[in-house]
Amino acid sequence: MYEVISNELIAPGIHRIEVRAPRIAAARLPGQFVIVRRGEGDERIPLTIADADTQAGTITLIIQAIGEGTEKLAAIEPGGGIRDVAGPLGMPTGIEKVGKVVCVGGGVGTAVLFPLAKALADAGNHVTAIIGARSEEFAMLRDELAEFCDEVIVTTEDGSLGIKGFVTAALGEIIEDPARRPEAIYAVGPVPMMAAIAEQTRPSGIHTIVSLNPIMVDGTGMCGGCRVTVGGEIKFACVDGPEFDGHLVDFRELATRQQAYCDDQHCRLADATAQTGPEDDA
Amino acid sequence: MSDQELTPKERMAIERTSMPEQDPARRATNFEEVNFGLDEESAVREAKRCLMCKTRQCVDGCPVALRIPEFLEAVANRDFNTAAEILRVDNALPATTGRVCPQEVQCEEVCVRGKKGDPVAIGWLERFVADWAAENLPNPAPPDKKTAFSVAIVGSGPSGLTAAGELARMGHSVTVFEALHDSGGVLRYGIPEFRLPKRIVDAEVACLESLGVKFEFNVIVGKTITVSQITDEFDACFIGNGAGLPMFLNVPGENLKGVYSSNEYLTRVNLMGAYKPDSPTPIATGNTAVVFGGGNTAMDSVRTAKRLGSKRAVIAYRRSRAEMPARNEEIHHAEEEGIEFMLLVSPLEIFGGDDGWVKSVRLQKMELGEPDASGRRRPVPIAGSEFVLEADILVVAIGTRANPLLTAACPELKLNKWGNIETDENQMTSIPGVFAGGDIVRGGATVILAMGDGKRAAGAIDQYLRTK
Ligand SMILES: Cc1cc2nc3c(=O)[nH]c(=O)nc-3n(C[C@H](O)[C@H](O)[C@H](O)COP(=O)(O)OP(=O)(O)OC[C@H]3O[C@@H](n4cnc5c(N)ncnc54)[C@H](O)[C@@H]3O)c2cc1C
Ligand SMILES: Cc1cc2nc3c(=O)[nH]c(=O)nc-3n(C[C@H](O)[C@H](O)[C@H](O)COP(=O)(O)OP(=O)(O)OC[C@H]3O[C@@H](n4cnc5c(N)ncnc54)[C@H](O)[C@@H]3O)c2cc1C
Ligand code: SF4
Ligand code: SF4
Ligand code: FES
């Protein structure tokens, strides 16, 4: 059992929880994730390690409750436990001092972005964070990001905070301004957002790194369920990623594979009763 | 039948027993075990078929050299205690090997009785005694004398479990590090419930726990901790992390929805329980399932697809029936369950619909040419023979390779060109005190070979520790 130390609501439906996992806290690097299982019989759910405290032996997870698995996790009270926490998984981000970087987070992607932005700032980069949210209350982590970022820009769809519109508008202004043009862009969020940013930066060739979140099972390279096409090659996001060169990713394929289990589209038997078997003839 | 000594002639007169099993039509809709197991009378009668040969060819046929004649004699005498004791010493997971060993190419292939007629059903008897022992004997107690040595085991597949058990019996403190949330390796996530019920794996693990073996799950060696951290903390280490990296076909369309590696397909169903109606883990189902491959993994996948409701469940294999590496019993059971065998075909391209789901696959017919490196005749494409087969589910079961997760984080470990760990005849790797065995050393092999490695390594580790 991995003890949950705290659980705090940081935006509607978005929880920040701290979990005791000393080995993972000691080993993790920015960009890595864990796979957690709430209890016996539950799903394995990949979650980015948003932060870690080696001294206390804890890791921080930021969870958006969007389905059965994440809702169960978000509901754990402090003092409660998670049965399984496995990690750190994935390749750590290659953190270098490159000069100016822009980190773009959309929705809960901001949580994934947070440790990257922090590590990039620690490495001496000039970091601009752009966070995109539906409205003010969803614009999470902006104070935390402001602690180490040189600039934090917020865009909201309804204009309730910062710039009204999408992150691409704010990013466009930066990349078109020769004085602000970054050496690298990190984009994490919904697939359409990452795809749009990759298209936006393609003409200028600015190095654009995205963090992919395909459906995963084991997270150790064993199942191949997380495969994505990058530069025409099959990669396993859990071991080769989750970060890839955005200009090489097949986002259409990723988007359709992510939907495989939505709305029961995976139940493709013509005769739905076939699965229940014949009458008991005992 | 009398319990007195039988003459060879009387022994020869006994016919091989048959295995009681679930009716094929019925079992193709459930995940319960296919074979029910022998009853006591049939087991004793079957054991009496053994001629107690001086040459002991059967023993040579078994990779762990189980003392088969002594074992069978004990069963014939209804002395199940002695039979169980022989199994305990020679074979760490008899309830498993009795069910999944490819007996027809091992112990039973060379059994003298097979020369004229049917070999003694050694595997079934092994299973019978192991199941009897699980029901009637207490779990083993930890050894009285403990040594001061500690050993780490990486991976809880058959090789790791065997090494753990042997080392614990020798009095060493044993900790097993397992990447997944549960034990057993392929026994848990690969081989389906209908062939190897998970209670068998649970029982084997419970025995190890009562011997004092500690299990730590969710520890991915190479990620959570490294091999060098292990060697700092423990006196020796055994690596049995298997060969779990799935191979794909490398044909267009392989990333369509509904195309699975057998590892993913079976893991969802077995480890995550996707076959149970209340499981949160989904699995795609469809009217026609096509599985590529001809080994045990392919048979397990296609029979699983049938059980999940596919009306048509097809094995598509590029060689002929004779080259199929699967156990005979599985092929036979699959046929009984209505699995279709499409032989000498190879996939060229997978097609999908606008919805991104697989719809069909284009196959090419093959013929057998010259033998290849494996000694099997190489399949050669027949020009102009392409055809399209409709499919809603495709499972790729063409083999696995070594997973580099652990070895990439341990560059000192010497590997061969396929990424498998190199060992000496004592299973020791290029790092002193670090041993390895099972699929990570051999490439995809068998349960009993993995166990044999675990056992040999345990002996060598004990030696190593005592002379350290
Ligand atoms: C490497 C990685 C890191 C991640 N980090 C975080 C994180 O830090 N915080 C966080 O809240 N989430 C993160 N996710 C996404 C998270 O794993 C999924 O939201 C979760 O698995 C959904 O499980 P569920 O049972 O709650 O929802 P389900 O009932 O399974 O699904 C609900 C909805 O979410 C969609 N969905 C399911 N799995 C995924 C997925 N992997 N990616 C995108 N959509 C999905 C489904 O299609 C469905 O529409 C990460 C995913 C990956 C692969
Ligand atoms: C579907 C299927 C059916 C089969 N049927 C048969 C059969 O009928 N008869 C037969 O004899 N053989 C069969 N085999 C082959 C047999 O199962 C394997 O040869 C055997 O399991 C190998 O044992 P192992 O101990 O080497 O590894 P595995 O059983 O592969 O176990 C390795 C374990 O190590 C863990 N691990 C991996 N990496 C790490 C890491 N970095 N850190 C910690 N833990 C790690 C894995 O999670 C796993 O639990 C089958 C294989 C499959 C896939
Ligand atoms: S372990 Fe396998 S090969 Fe050996 S006797 Fe038992 S069934 Fe036969
Ligand atoms: S070869 Fe067959 S008959 Fe002879 S001892 Fe072995 S099992 Fe018995
Ligand atoms: S999640 Fe299974 S290989 Fe990546």
C-alpha cells in the first residue's frame, strides 16, 4: 500500500495528491510517470510525476477525474492508500540549457508540463509558460509556475482570465517576434492542441517537443498497446517516450487509437448476446 | 486391479487413460479449465503402465531430470506422499508443468511405451499428484537454519519463482522484485485461465511465502532500482525478467484499432481480468478474429477470442501444421473448439474502415521450400495468390524478444546480438554474483527450461555465497 499524504482540489475535478513512494521519489527525473492501481481489480492508470520530495520520500500526482479510474483515485482521503504505484516509467526529458523556451500546457497537460518547466528553469533557461484553460477556475498551477518561470501567460476560452482564446494565439505572437523567438517549445495537452502547435511551428522549424498519452497497460514495453508512429516508425510511448519530436508524430493515429474504448465502440460483435454464452444446460 | 506386483505383460495390457475434459462446445464459451484432471483410480492405473525401465529414457527427456520411474512407482502404490516428495525435490512447479509442458516432445516422446502405442501419461500424473499435494499437504515451513546471506530475484516468472524457492530452502533470505502488480510472469499474464487456473499460481506463490520468500511488486529493475543498487544491498542476484517485448508484423495498417499484440490481448484478459463482466479493463470483440502465429501464444489468443464471442476464430500460420510449435494438446483442443486453421499464409497488409477499426487483411499463400536455420522448411510466397480475409480483431502472436529495460540501465551486463543476457554454464553473467536464466537468456523457450535455469542458478548461487 502506498499512503496518500494529502489530497487537495486545485481546479474543478482536478486533484493534487501526495503519495509516499520513497524509491520512486529517489529515482524519478522530470518527464517520467507512474502507473497506479487504486485497489485489487482496478485499472492501471498512467499519471505524470508532477513533483517529488526525496527527503520526505513522496511524489506528487495531479489527477483529472474524467472516468471511473481517475475518479476513484481522486476520492482517496489523506491517510488512505493506493495498492500499486509503479515507476518511474518512460524516458526522462533531456534537460539542457538552450536559451529561451516556451512551455505550453493545455488542461491537465499543465500538470505534465510543470516538472519540465521547473527543470528547464533550474537548468538556466528563460522559461515562458503558456497555460490554456476553459475558464479562470481551470487555469491551474499559475502561481506555482510563476515562482520559477520568467513569464506566465494565461489564455481562457471564455476570456475570464488573461487572453481570450486558445494557446496557439499567444504562442503565435511569441514565435513571430524575433526578440522572443524560443529555441525550443514543449507542448503538453489534448491531442488537437499538440497537433495544432506542431503545425504552427513546422514552418519555422523550432524544435517542438510533445508529450503523448496513448492508452497504456503495463508501461514497461511489454504489451505494445501504447504504440505511436513517429517519423514513420513504430515507437512505444511508455519506454521510448512519452516525449517525442512533435513534427514527426502521427497525431491522427494517436487521436483515433485513444478513442478505442470510448462509447463501447470496441464491442464489435454483431450479436451482442453471443458474449454471454449459451443457456446453462447443467 | 490388484495391488500386487504386475508382470510387464500385465502392465502392457493396460491402455492409456483419457483426460476427462469439458465438452468442447460448452468450454468454447467459458474460461474454466478445459481438463478436469484424473481421478485417483485412473491415476493409479495409468502409473501401472510404466515398465520401470532400467534405461530411464523418460528421465533424459525431461529438462529437469525428474525421477519419473520412482515417481510413477509411488503413484502406482498409492503412496502419494512419496510421489509428492519426489516432485518437490526435482520440480518446483509441478502443478504448472503437469499442465503446460510440451510432454510430447520431452518425457513422453522418449517413453519406451510410446514405441508401440501410447506413452505413459507422465504430465497428467504429475498434475494429479501436485493437485493432491496442494489439497492434502501443509505448506512447507521455513528452514530451521538461516544463513546470513541475502539474494534478490528479478522477475516472478517460472525461473525466478524456482530460484527463489530453492534458495529459501537453503536458508538464504530471498526478496523477489516484480515489475507488475502480481506474480507469475507469463503464467499469470500470458497463459489463460482455461489452461492454467490462476489459483495454481497463487498456491505456488503461497508456498514460497510460507518458506519466507518476500515479494515486492511494482519494482521495475532498471527504473525503480538498478542492478548495481541490488548488488550493493544483496549478496547475490538472479535475473529472470523474461523476454517480454512483442514483435509486430511490420505491415501497413498494424496500428489500426482492433490490432493487438498477443501480449496486450492476453494481458488484458488474464492479468486484468477483461473476460469478467465487471472488469474495468476493456477488450475489443468482433465476429471474426484472426491470429497470426502457430505457437502456444497464438493458440491461447485464438481460443480466447472464441471465448469472447467471435463466431469465426482463425489461426493464420505461414508454415504447415507439422511445423507449428504449439503443444499438441492445445492444437487438438483448439480444433475441437471450432478454431479454423489457415495454413501457409502470410499477411501483406491490413485494411481499416473510416472509423479507424480493422476491417480485413490481405494474405498471401505460401509453399514450403528448403529448411532454414531452425531446421524447419522455409515458407516461400506463391506469386499471384493474394486474397483478402475479413477480420474485426487481429492478434499478432509471432514471438517476443528481450526487453531492454533492465539491461539498458546496466551496461556492464554482457549481451548477445539479440539482446539476451550471456551466462556461463552455472548461469552466472559477466557480473560476478549476478546470475540469469529463463527466456532472458534463451529467448522465448518453455516453462520447464526456465525452471531448470532457476534451479541450476540457485545451486550455483549457494556455492558462490559459501566461497565468497
Ligand atoms: C504517460 C501519461 C501520463 C499521463 N499523465 C496524466 C496526469 O498527470 N494527470 C491526469 O489527470 N491524466 C494523465 N494521463 C491520462 C490518464 O492516464 C487518463 O486520463 C486515465 O487513464 C483515464 O482513466 P479513467 O479510468 O479515469 O477514464 P476512462 O473511463 O478510462 O476514460 C475516460 C475518458 O478518457 C479517455 N482516456 C482514457 N485513457 C486515456 C489516455 N491515456 N489519454 C487520454 N485520454 C484517455 C477515454 O477515451 C475516455 O474518453 C496520462 C496518460 C499517459 C499515457
Ligand atoms: C501465451 C504464452 C503461452 C505459453 N505457453 C507455454 C506452454 O504451454 N508451455 C511452456 O512450457 N511454455 C509456454 N510458454 C513459454 C513460457 O511461458 C516461458 O518460456 C516462461 O514463462 C519463461 O519464464 P521466465 O521466468 O524466463 O520469464 P517470464 O515468465 O516472462 O517472467 C518474467 C517476469 O519478470 C518480470 N519483469 C520483467 N522485467 C522486469 C524488470 N525490469 N524488473 C522486475 N521484473 C521484471 C515480468 O513482469 C515477469 O513477471 C508460453 C508463453 C506465452 C507468452
Ligand atoms: S517436468 Fe515436464 S518434461 Fe519433466 S516429467 Fe514433468 S511433464 Fe515431463
Ligand atoms: S520410459 Fe516410460 S515406461 Fe520406461 S520408465 Fe520411463 S515412463 Fe516408465
Ligand atoms: S504500455 Fe505496454 S508497451 Fe507501453
